[in-house]
Amino acid sequence: MAALAERNICLAPWCNVQKCEVAVKDRSKEESLKALQAGDADELMLTGSAKTLCIPYDQEPLKEGAVCFHCGKPATTRALWGRSY
């Protein structure tokens, strides 16, 4: 979440489950709104939720035991994540 808040696109291991993606969207939106209410001026443009941008077709195989960055379940792929501004 910290990397996304800094306007980065992140490549992260992911379980590829829609419920997990929705949870990331909800969490990132919640954190943005809290920062906005706390008066963090940098958050004014970051009220959008994080979302998957794409799953790269060409990617190295996941390491054995790789887990989803959000839920901790076994990862099935890597996905690029970003935020709407």
C-alpha cells in the first residue's frame, strides 16, 4: 500500500481471486480517505482505489511457496497494480 500511495505501479504475487482484488480496492480507498481526513495534502489526488492493471503474459515462474501479497494464500500469478487518480 505504501508503494501505491507514492504513485508507483507494483508487480506483486497474487492469488488471482476477485474477492481479494475487491478487498485491496476497499482497503486502499479507506486508507486514502483516512489520510485525507487527517489533513495530508499529498492525499488530495489519491482518493482512487488500487486495482489490477494487467497480468503480464510473459513473466518468470513464481518461486515455490510464493503467496499473495494481500491475503497470504498461494499465489498463482503476478499482477501489475496501480491507483486511479
